Amino acid sequence: MKKANDLVAIAKPLARFGITYFSRSRLFDCGIDDSLSTNPHAQEIFIDRQMWKHVFVGSVDSYSRCAIPWEEIDSKNIEIIEYLKEVRNSLGIANGIVLTEPKGEYVEFYYFGTTVSNYGIKNFYLNNLDILYNFIDYFNDVGCDIKRDSYDHRVYYPNAADKTILTSGEVSNTYHDKTNHDQTFLIMSDFYGLSKRERQCAQLLMLGNCCKRMASKMNLSTRTVEKHLQSLRRKTNSHNYSQMFTKLYNIKKTTMR
């Protein structure tokens, strides 16, 4: 339960978009899966109904990177339909999407869901997949401890499906390569809990301003600006400014003066 509470805290920024449920599963070739969920009861139902027989596949190299609404995972499979119905009726979780991320030795599944009445979220998902992928980056950055703990409570699924829509490639929506950097910055600064001053420092630094010039523009002392920059690196768990900009702006290469 503690892991679930920790994950709820990490997933809190998703609420601004109407997303109230998040979980992550990591499946290995041998059938071992370790999972984290903001609502552990959903995983309990998954196991009780033996849903791995209808969702997971034996070989992780069969998966491709894709995003699929829950109801399209296999709309003709009665077991999946009944599982989604129980999660909807018992837990109030519905209108979700799953993102698959192949990682070589394993494949990761990220599930986002919301309330039963939030039908409009479906358009949001497919039009803003970059937001979901940005959150996944954020989760992987700050959730190291609970991810490590989850491996101590892994589950072995002995009978996986031969093939599912998650591996068929019939539905595949990759996120946008052209990310709006300003929008990304607003989203990620919320994820990392940056203060107004820290955001200003990050934006001014991105434009190539030195500490002294930033202090003049913000009417602060140079020492205060340096403290804000230290806080920025600490909150984003960055060793340098280039790494910080990678996380805040989704920029892979940054030239500093």
C-alpha cells in the first residue's frame, strides 16, 4: 500500500489533465512481471481473472512502440470486456489508454485511466501523447526507489497469449517528434514542482544569460540566483544544465555560453 501511496504522489500532476489512474508493468521474456499501480485492486482483479492469458505475449521482441485505447486492446475478447467492466464498476476506472515501450530484455506497459464519466479524455490522449510520454520520463526519473521495490514483489505468468493486438501492429500511434518546447516546459516544471523563481531562472538560462545578468533582470542578488539554479538541478536530479534542459524542454543537445 505504501508503494501505491508513493505512486499516487508521483502521479498527482496528471490530475490537471483529468487523469486519475496510472500504472506501470514490466514484462520479461520468462513471464515475470513487476507492476506498480495507484490502485492495487486493479492488479488484483487482473491476476484473479488470469488476464495475462489474453493480454501478454510470450516473447518481448514481438512488441512495438504504440498507444492503444483500452477498449481496443481486443474488442472481441469477452474476457477482456468483462475485466474492463469489473474495473469500471468496482473501482470507477475507465476511459483509459495503454502505451507499450519495448526495452530489449523486457517491455514496459504504461496505463492511464480516468473516471467513468470522463469520455472526452480519449481525444485528449491521442492529441497529446507527448504529455503522456513526458510524464513517463518524469516517472522513470523520480520513481527509482518504488520501481526497485516492485521487483521484490514480481509475479510469474506461466501461460501467456500467443498474440494480442498489442503485438499485432494494427493500432499504432507514436507521439509527436516536433514537441512544443514552451508547452513541454510548462508541463515538466509542474511535474518537478518548480517555483515561479526557478522557472524564471530556467527560462533565462535557456536564453544564454549568465548568473549576473539573470540577477539584474530578476532584481535579485547573484547568490540568490545561484541558489535557485542549485535547487533546479536538485529537483530535476540533473548533474549539469544540459541534462536539466533535456528534462525540462525535451532538448537533447544544448549549447551554453
